[in-house]
Amino acid sequence: QVQVVESGGGLVQPGGSLRLSCVASGSALRFYPMNWYRQEPGKQRELVAGFTSGRNTNYLDSVKGRFTISRDNAKNTLYLQMDSLRPEDTAVYYCNTNPPLLPWGQGTQVTVSS
């Protein structure tokens, strides 16, 4: 069974950047349309960015132009480059398919604060 491990989160000031990684084990990520989700305390998990078909991507309106999803099939890794971060981007970030079919990883905490 595929398992994912997210990493790369941390504390960053508004306007800063982070790159998140999602490494898969058990199968190749290229077989799955992978996505990034995030969840704030007390709120539902929301889809942030993802691959739809082939190399087509889609983004949450509030992150368009600031976040970029990519993947390295050779490394079996999914990335989320996050630039111009805002306090409202603070959340735990997860990777999964859409709809989510894989076991959820532990996520990686992103905190944007001065």
C-alpha cells in the first residue's frame, strides 16, 4: 500500500517562501493524480493544488500565482513551492489523491507569522 510522508514545513515571516515535499513509498507517484491539501485547526481540510490529468494543474484561488506544484517521478516526490506566504496560509499541509484514496500522512506544519 502506498504511504506518503510530508516534510519541509516550518515558521516563516509573511512574504517568505517554503518548499514542501511529499515522498511516497509502496508505489510510484506518477500513477496517481497527486494533490496538496491543508487544514487549519477546527476547519475542514481543503484542496490547495493538484495535478488533474497529465501535467495539467489546478490551484485554490487564494494561492494562484504564489504556489507551484511539481513532481519528480525519478525521486517519487511531490513538491509545493510556496512564495509570498501570508498568515492565512498557516495550516498543516498534506498530500493525497483527489478524492483522497491513500492513508493520510502526518502532514507538515506551516506557520506564517512575524
